[in-house]
Amino acid sequence: MSRKPPRPSHGSQHHDGGLPFVDVHEVLVAAPADAVWRSLARQVVHQKITGNEVLARVLDTAAKRASGTALAEGATVPGFTVAESSPGERLRLVGRHRFSRYALVFTLAPRPTGTVLAAHTYAEFPGMTGFVYRRLVIGSGAHRLLVRRMLRSVRHHAETDGAR
């Protein structure tokens, strides 16, 4: 499931740290929130969400390598810093590089049949190079495909690990 950004009204387009809303993608996971959190943590730690150190260097991201304790506030993975971590509820990753400033916010919501995992993206793309980068990443659909693939992977691992 994905939703397009709502039409801005009276400057309400800025939601996360002043960053404009880009999109949100959701998946229902047939597992409890703690299993989904563990699966999400594994994805982040193994850099399946964020890319790798080579890409981080090419883009000149603020966080170029992993540091700290996984999912602890202040920890880093290539391209992101953990800005907020509420186990089983919310994970907020923030970052910046030469073309963009961004946040990726994961929310977990318990449901009778499992947990809804949502990935909310916020970003600004300043200048002409930012405009071009946005067209390449967001406009091409690459961002949507990568986020959906990551959510499916988190779901698969959470459901598989929960079945053991």
C-alpha cells in the first residue's frame, strides 16, 4: 500500500524536522510488533535499507559507516543516523548528503492480525542538482521500489522467524 502526499494546506507540507513529506508505504505483517522490530533492526544493521559505505562516500553522506549500538539513538549506518528509537513502535533515521536532507520514519501499529509497518519518507532537494537527484530517485520510481522491497523483506523475516 502506498499513499501520495496530501495536498499542502497553509504550509502543512513540512512534517518531520521541517522536511516535506514525500510518501508512505505500508505492509501488514502477520507477527507481533517485537518480531517486526527485530526484523527491521536486522535490515538496518545489515545495511539493506541504507545501502553501503561506497554509496555513502559517493553521495558524501554525513554518516558514512556504521557506529554505535544498533538502533540506539545516535548510532549510525551508511547514510543515516538514528534520531529516535522506541522499540516496537517507532524508528526515525535522518541523514543528509550533497543533494538532499532526509528522514525515513518507521512506525509499527499493532492490529488483531499482526502489525502494520509503515515507512514514511520526508526530504528536501535544494538547488538544481537536488531537483535532478529527486527526478532520478523519486520521479523514476526507484525509491518506491526499494522501500516496498525492504518492507516485504522485513515482513518475510518477521513472519518466518515468528513461525519457528
